[in-house]
Amino acid sequence: MVLFDPEVVASLEAMKAAGIRPYHELGIEATRKLMESAPQAPAPEMAEVRDLAFPGPHGTVPLRLYRPRPGPGAPVIVYFHGGGMIMGTLDSFDGLSRNLAAACDAVVVSVEYRLAPEHRYPVANDEAYEAVRWVHDHAGELGVDASRIAVAGDSAGGSLAAATALRIRDEGGPSLVAQLLFYAGLERAVDRPSMVEFADGPLLTRADVVWMKELYLGPDQAADTVYGTPALAEDLSELPDAVVVTAEADPLRDGVEDYGRRLREAGVPTALLRYPGVCHGFLSRGSRLRRAGTAFAEIGALTRAKFTAALSETGETQEGRTPR
């Protein structure tokens, strides 16, 4: 029996009173409208917020850069937002991006990849991979350290982050300091204990997961690849250090934690952080949820330590870089 945080209880009761139905019952357009109309919690001010774009493999890809404090040579996190691959924008994940930048004392570059069902696999995965390459190649003009890049993502974005780490290992690309995976959607399994216990939510249901996966990957699971479904990867060695975050009351919980354990077994330094009393998507609540504040503090401490260690290992100095 989950003992929910009081703030979570209040939020769930408000959703129930508003008659909000599961995503798969609402459909694509209503689901997107619900996401974009959700009120944003207050989030940290940034020294700079700038909209950018790069020419991706499927067309122009919008980006948004968040710089928590002035100065060149900052580490950078390429962030992929959640939304089941079918919803979410730079705007609806603005607060999470700001909190991540402030907690990690790093520039965050948020990627607005194309969504399903209009754009199915591998479009979003291609854009995520190329976004990291573009940030690396344009590090000088962005004022970031090309030797200290991490990827991050929540929910579906966590799948993109994990897949990008795998693809960079397999196909080449910028060396990554870390992968930050927040309640990531890494598999299609529906029989894990958390999938059964939280089949009806809260917030995210098992049927929602199945629906969203099919909209992006298609109905034929036999056609899945390791980049579309990272949990299928048999070899997790030589991947960047991982910070794996889960929520107690989340149908995805057990699959994410299993991936974290497999990373450890493959020799990848991995922090597994489960937060009690919360459900899927809790980091988006930001300052409205104390557990989210705790999580950002712990994620930030771990990530800053990894960036500092990477700086020490390279022994490099860049003109004008401010020690972080």
C-alpha cells in the first residue's frame, strides 16, 4: 500500500474532480491540449534562456538553451522531454529544464523532437542522437565544454537518452559523462509487478503505456530495435555513468530499476534512486512537491560530482572558463 505525499493526494483528487480520463481514452489531440494547458510551477530564474534550432535529419529541430549563471565553459546536459513520444513541447517542460539546469549547475539544451503518430520510429531517436552531435560541434558558440556532455530525459525522453547513449557507444559520437534517466519508458513489458499493481495509475496507466508505445514503435514488437526499446540491448557495458530515478507508484518502476541493475552488472557506475509516495512525472511538479525538490537536489549533487571528475580527468583548461 503506497502512502502518498499530501501534495500528491491533493493533485490526484483535483484531477479526479475535473474528470480527467486516462490518456488513451482522451486521444491524441485532447492529450496534447491537456499537457500544454497544465499550470507550470514556479521555477528558477536563469542567466540566459535562448531559443535555437539545428538542421536535423528530418528537418529543422527547435532547441532551447538554459544557462543558470553567466560564464563560458559550463558542462552541458542535452535534455529530451517526456510525453510518451506523442506530446510535450519546449514550453510544457520549461520548468523541469530550469530545475535541472539549476540543480546540476549546467547549461541545459532542451530538444523539441518530432512526435508520433505523425512521425514514427526512428524519427525522434535520430533527432536526439543528432542533437547531441550538434551541441558538441557547436560547443564554442554555445559557451559550453565539449568534453563534459551528458544526456537526460524523463519518461519517453528517458528512453531517448538511454538509446542515444547506446547509439553513441555503437556508432560513434561525443563522449558522454553521464546519462540521467528519470522514470524512463525503456520496454514494452506489461507483466512486471509494478505494471500489475499500478495498471490503473495514478496518472499513467498500463493501457496508456501500451497505446503510446504502439503509436511510436508500431504494433509489431518483433520489429523493435535496441534504440527504440533500450531494454532489449543485451550488452550494457562501456556506457556512461548513470543516474536512474524512479517513482514508487509508477507502472514503469520495475522495468527502469531492472535496467539500472543491469547497468551496474555491466560495470557502469549507476545510482538507483527510488522516491516514495510519488507517481510518474513527479519531477514536473517542481516546487509544488517537496519530493521533487529532494530529487533535484540529489540528482544535482551526483551530476555535479561527475562533471567535476570529468574536468579533473581531462586536465584541460579553456580560455575564460570559470571553475564550477
